[in-house]
Amino acid sequence: MTKSTNLFPRQKEAAMSDAALDLQLLDHLKPELTSFCYRMLGSIEDADDAVQETYIRVWQSWNSFRQESSHKTWIYRIASNLCLDKLRQAKRRTLPVDLSDPAVSIIPPSETLPDSSWIWLTPDLGENPEEALIRKDTLQLAFIALLQALPPRQRAVLILKDVFDWSSKEIAETLGMSPAAANSALQRARETMNRTRLRSDELSRTVDADPDHELLSRYVEAFEQFDIDALVALFHEEGCMSMPPFAMWVQGKDDLFKFFSLTRWHCEGSRFLPVTVNGGYPAFAQYMPSPEASVLVPWGIHVIEVKDGKIVHLQNFINAKLFSRFGLPEQIDR
């Protein structure tokens, strides 16, 4: 009895120490795990939910872990299965320019699709800065759209291999397949990525690698003054603008002029706050006039793609829920 009593505090202390190490491992993996789930699901909200559920399942099953693989691949197996389960019940997410042709008649947009239809932006995922820089291109919206063209399991294989640089053995252990099957899935995924033709991908392939800060400043100035002539002058002749969750999108300077003229009543008086999206790309959060005369309220986040000093694609993600996820204020003074 005395021996048992003396040992109990040590056992308790060891268990607490193991729990602390477990928590440390999970916290270390969280940014990368969120990054993986975002690429899989195309929505930071869904990615956050998947990571949270992964945490719950890891804690519930930690004592049953058999050490047949590393803790990391075991945790990723749980996260991957959660993502695969979500994708079995979901329709493919997309961007407006990949869903339909540009609008023929320029009218105020009215038809929207559910949030689950669209790829959405993500803020900084908190990854290791050096690794995040290497992976930056794989957070481009066009790349996320291409990933959605893959069957879910092939998508997971390609992300783990081509984005995170995992070995075939690690991927096989994570996804419950043989290394040969993982290599075969990777080959098919790469072939699909190479042959898939999306308008968003074609547009992104032409954009300038470095942001044109002078052009971005001119865009902010023109929009905040709502100088339509100055705004349209910043676009390429066939430049375009899309606005998820609205399915409609507009292409060409003439139609852009018509569209800005139609929506002047809504956007005039807006102000921007700078923000970075999807791995560090510059963007602007738009606050629009509200019924309360003294404040502006969240409307959309503008992502601007530039080619040869002109805007080739403006994407305005109209989703007020994104603002809190980016740490942006609920309102700003006029």
C-alpha cells in the first residue's frame, strides 16, 4: 500500500508531462494543418472546423495510438479523413469566372449562390515564414480552384507531395494506401492539373509577380473618390471583375463603366483598409456607407491581379464574415 501510494504522484506527474508534450505537438502542427485543410476544402471556415474536430479526435484517441506510424502522420490521417468526409457531401467550389461566361446584359447583380459554392480567401495561416514563402504560389486563388478539380483523395496526395514535400511512404501511411497506389494517384492528379483549363488559371498565369504599389494606390484613390473614368482606365481593355457570392461577372472596359455607373449609389463613399490574403498577396477591405451616418460597415475584400501595369482581374469577395477572420474592425468612422 505504501509503495503504491508513493508511486502515484510520479505516475501522475509523468501523465501530466505527456499531456503537455501532446499539446505542444498539436500547437506546433496547427498552422500547417490549417494550411492543408484550407487547400483541401477551399474555405478557411471549413478548414478551421476540420482542425478543431481533428484536435477533439486526437485527444479522445491519444491513449489508443499504437505507434505504427509517427504522431504527425497519425494526426494528418485524422485530418485527411475529416476533409474527405466533408468533400463527399459537398459540391465543387469554384470562382465566378470559372462558372460561367461574362455577363451579356449589365444590370445590378442579384443572383447569388450559397457560400459553400465559392472558394474564399484566407488570412495568414501562421506557418513557418521560410516554408510559407516557398509555398506562397500554392495559396493563389487560381491554384486553389485547380485543386478543386481533383477527386478528393488525389487532391490530398498532390497537396502532401507537391506542396508539403512528403515522401510516398508518409503519404501512404496517412491516407491508408500503399506507396505504389500513392504514386499512381499523384501521377493522375498531376495529369489532371496539367490538362484542366480554367479561366482563373489562364488569367493568373499572366499576372506580374510583384505587386505594383503605385497602381494599387491609384485604384484606392479612384474607388474612394468613385471616379469611374479613372477606375476604368486602370483596367486592361478586356479586364474583368467578379464578386462572389454573385454568379455574375463583368468583362471589358465598356461593361465595367456601365457596371460602376449602376452601382455608384451603393459604393460611393466607401473607404479601404489594406490587408494581405492567401500567403501575403496585397488586398483591400472595403467599408461601405451604412444607415448610421457616422460609420462605414464591412462589404467586401478586393484582390487585384495586375499584368503589365494594368488590372487584368479584380475579385471582390463580398462576405462580411471574412472581416472578423482577418482581424478587421466591425466598423470604421466616415
